Amino acid sequence: MAVYMGGKKVKELYYNGKKVKEAWYGGKKVFAASGIRAWSRIGSYELWEKVHHQGFVFECQQAHKASSSTEPGYGWDSWSYWKQLGYAYEFGV
């Protein structure tokens, strides 16, 4: 559900000086500020933290340091650490 203005993707939207969390047009959500960060092999993840990776959103099931074996959906041990919640577009990512 990416929104573009002048050929650039909108990351934040403001109305009357206040940050907008969602925007709807014609009964459809056209913008959502998700706050879900992209997964990276660098860093740590906390229990219940959500990330997006390869078009999906995952929720951390066990606090851990990132590695190739814990890559959401791909690492050999990924399902011990991540639960797939759905497609990224469903979360506004």
C-alpha cells in the first residue's frame, strides 16, 4: 500500500501539524504508518518485536541476536524464533 507523491514514496504524513497514522480514500486505506522495521543480520530482536522481510511480516517468538540461521522464513532455525503474521502490505509496509 505504498503512496507516492512526485515520484517519491511517502514515509510520513501530516495533517494540521499532526502525524497521521492512517489515511483512507473511497473506503480504502491508502496510507498506514506501521513502525515495523526491516529485518537485518546486524542487531538483536526482542520478544514480540515485529519485522518485515521479503514481503512478509514476522513476530519474534524468542529474544535473540540475528544471524543467517535465524533469518525469518529462510534460516534453518527461523521458525524457533519467528512467527509469520502475514503479508507486508497488510501492515502498511
